[in-house]
Amino acid sequence: MKQLTIIVPEGDNNLSSISGAYEIFTKANAFAKMNGGTELFQIKLAGISEKIEFNGGIFTVKPHVYISQIAKTDLIIIPSLNHNYNLALQHNDQLVQWLQKQYQKGAEIATICTGAFMLAASGLLDGKNCSTHWSVRENFSRMFPQINLRVDELITDENGIYTNGGAYSFLNLMIYLIEKYYGRATAVYCAKVFQIEMNRKSQSQFIIFSGQKKHEDEMVLGAQSYIENNLGEKLSMSDLSIKFNVSRRNFDRRFIKATGNTPSEYLQRVKIEAAKKAFETDRKTVNEVMYEVGYSDIKAFRDAFKKITGIPPIEYKKKYHKGAA
């Protein structure tokens, strides 16, 4: 029997990703047994304390074993650390070292949401692709610049390491792992029992773009503000650089350094974010919204919208507008 270890880090982290992972894999084991097979995984919760409190002490988890008692495991799941990842990294050095050793022994590792911070601290993600919750991408990139962060992807799968976008999308990662280890039939069964949408591959439609403004370049901040306040205009990046009295080359260089986006990318992201908000709250048509955010070509607008959100504008409107629903 294979060994599945769901780690319980120190700190008030995310309980649902621990209990959810445990329940889904337990159900997969039961389905395998019900169909004449055997349970694939022995599932253990492991930590470095006898018990860990969650939600201010309302809930308590008592791990089955200490990690020191696990010499070798086949699959490790790191739960979400919520937004407590800095604190978690300070108090879980023993777990980080254990992850390194287990991966060297052949274990595969899956991280949920901000659990990626813990795996990143181990060095095992260096040079690899990684996803995490879109809201922490700036901090993650700053702390771990050697990792290829892909927040547009819901799940990454590389060399026995799996990462996922975040929040309750961890359920999609669990179904992905169930299919990999148990097969399609078990994955479909679990998806139906827990009512989880299968084959989701992107978290793009959930990203809220607010722009990177935690920098001290006043020129770039001014350009960002101008872009956001003049969406309906046909903005030229060359004209914008002239407006702020810098060369186009220097304008681009400083903008990329400060925000991580080229000026043109930033403009496009701001326009599409404004369009998303309009589709969520207004009864305007796709064409009306398109003109409002400064597009005049419907194909260009559709292509840009789908590139950023993963779905066409009309589908987004149907999905998120209350009247349409």
C-alpha cells in the first residue's frame, strides 16, 4: 500500500484544505475497495506538534503521527497557509527539511494555494513552474525570483511536483491527483460525489487585476493613474512617454521594472478589468462595453478578453452578471 502524508504545519493556517484532501482521498480508497480492488493509500496526517489549533482555537487537528516517524512516503500534500505564509515559514523549518529529504527519496509533493511558499522555501521549486493564489503573486515573485510563477494556470505538474492556484480550487487538484493515481473512473466518481467541476485548467477568470503599485517610481505611478483614468481614449505609449518627459525606451524600461508589465500589457489588463466589472454590474451589450474601454475592433477585444480571462466576453457576462444568471 502506498503512503499519503497530509502535513499539518504549525500556525493558524487553512483547515479546509487539510480536511478536504483527507475526505476526497478516503472516498477514492472506498470506491476502489467497493469495486473489488484494494485501498491504494494509507492516509496519515503528520505534523511536528501533538495538536494544532485553527480559527482562533475553534477547531483543533491532532495529527496521526509526527513527521519524524515517517521514514518514507509516496505522496505529500501541503495545505494552504492562507495569508500566514511568512509566519508559517518561521515556525516550520523542520517540515521544510523533511520535504527535501522525502523528495530525494522519491516522494511526489502537491501544494495547495499558499502552501507553495513552504515548498519554495525548500528549494525544490527552483527553476520550475509554479502556481499559487493570484493575490500573493507579487510577494511570491519577490521572495522567490528563481521560480517560474504561472498564476494563470490552475495546476502545474512537473517532475513529481504539483502546485495549484488557490482557495477552493484545491478540489480540482485533488481530482487531478485521484485520476493520476486511481484512474479516470475513480476521479469521475469523486467529482460527482463532491460535485467538483472536472478538467478546469485556468484560474484566469478569477484574477482581479489591480496593478503593481508598491514601488517608488513617481513617473510610473503617474502613468498608471493616467492610463486608468483615460480608458476610453486611444492611448499611444509613445505619446504617453512624451507626456511624462522621458524617452520611449526609458519609459518602457522603468514601467517594466516597477510593475512587471510593459506599458501596453498594463493598458490591456486595465481595459479588460474594467470590461469585466461592467459585465458583472451593467446591462450593456458587449459592443457597448468594448467602446467604453477603448476598443473599436470586436475581434481584437474578444481576443484580448479571452487571452486574459480564458473565456469569451459573452460567456463571462452570462456567468457573472446577476441579471443573466
